[in-house]
Amino acid sequence: MKIVRDALQELYTRRLRRQLRTAPLPRHVAMIMDGNRRWARQTGLDNVSLGHQRGAEHVQDVMGWCEDIGIRHMTVYVASADNLHKRDDAETKFLLELVERIVIRRAVESDRWQVHVAGRLDLLPDSTRNALKLAVEDTRDREFHLTLAVGYDGRNELVDAVRSLLDDRACAGTSLEELASTLTADDISRHLDTAGQPDPDLVIRTSGEVRMSGFLLWQAAHAELYFCDVHWPGFRHLDFLRALRSYAARHRRRSA
């Protein structure tokens, strides 16, 4: 039965790929990688942290899918600031070690992906912070762009952006009255963690949760949202293509 099921899935995947050849595709896909622990329990693993390991490994699979179809920008929600505060210390330590050992290393070794970082680096241990900084330096001027949201919170990002903007304008001698009268959305965007990157066109969240959890609150204002029930480690190529098909259909309706 598994052989038959796999064969049918492969046929359906090929069909979806053909349909998407002439479809409008997102330039930037952002992903909330939810359900690692639930996947581990569902799979019967005693240690739920192994779900985080499989989830970290799966990032590379999705990077490959983006390469194949020509999506050059990908952002993944690795760990929120809230996660780092509330989760067990041992689990958090293991998760960040996976970021260093698997996600960052494989992005650097790919030779195609430039690493960007969004989030509060001061919330991270020295080893993770240094690994992220080195990855950013070592992967400049590559064709594809991977943004890792670690220790991230969208509201904190907006607060930090406004602070940075105020500091810059104060140093330039701009008064508060002048700033208030000339302030634009682009002014704030230039001070976000994602400055220089296009806003996401499509946000995918796995594991059945229908909420943003503070992810890219400013940047995703006009993005299409796609929620699917499958847990992140079990998110298949087929599921990814379905999300792209949904995006293409919505994009056509909005453009009509």
C-alpha cells in the first residue's frame, strides 16, 4: 500500500508542478515552522526534541524546493522571543544548537543561499550569535536569500525600528515636529530587521494553528496567508506546491 500511495503522490506532485509552470509565483515565501514536538509525539518518539532536529533538517529540503521553482527569498520562523523565555532551558539549548549545527551550516555549505537574520541577537547565547554573524559575513552576494527569525517578535521589531529611526533623525538634527510631518511607511521599513529584503508574498503556517504569533507583522500586511494541518517535519513537497497553487489562484482573483 505504501508503494502505491507514494506513486500516486509522485504523480500528483508532477501534475501540480506542470500547473505551476505558467502560474504567478511568490517572490518571497515566509514560513512558521510549527508542530515539531507534536510530530515527534505522533511519530512515537520518546524525546520530543528529536522533532526539533527533524524540523531543522527539513529547512534544507524546503530550500531545495524554492531553488527548483525559482523562489529566491525564504524566511523561516526558527524561534520567537517568547519561545526562548518560556521553554525549558534544556529544550531551548538543544534547539539553538540545532540552528548552529544544521540550519546555519547547511545554508553556508549550499554555496547558493545568503543568510540574513531577524530578531534580538542579545537574547541568544554567544555561540549562536557568533555563528549567525559569521554566516551573514560568509554568504554575501549569493543568488538566494534565507532569513532566519531567531529570538524574534514583530512588535519588538517595530519598537526597535522606531527607536533607530528617531536616533538617526536626531543625529541629523531633525526636530520631532519635522519628523512627524514627513514620516512615511518606507522610513520605518528601512529600519526593520528585514531592511533591503522584499516583503513576503505568501506566509505558510503548518500544524493547524491559524494565527501569526507576532511573525513579520509589518512585512506581511499584504501577504497571502496559507494554513495547513500537517506538522512541519511532515510538510511534504506536495503540501508546498498546494500552497503555491492557492497563492496563484488568489493572486489571479485579486488581479482580475
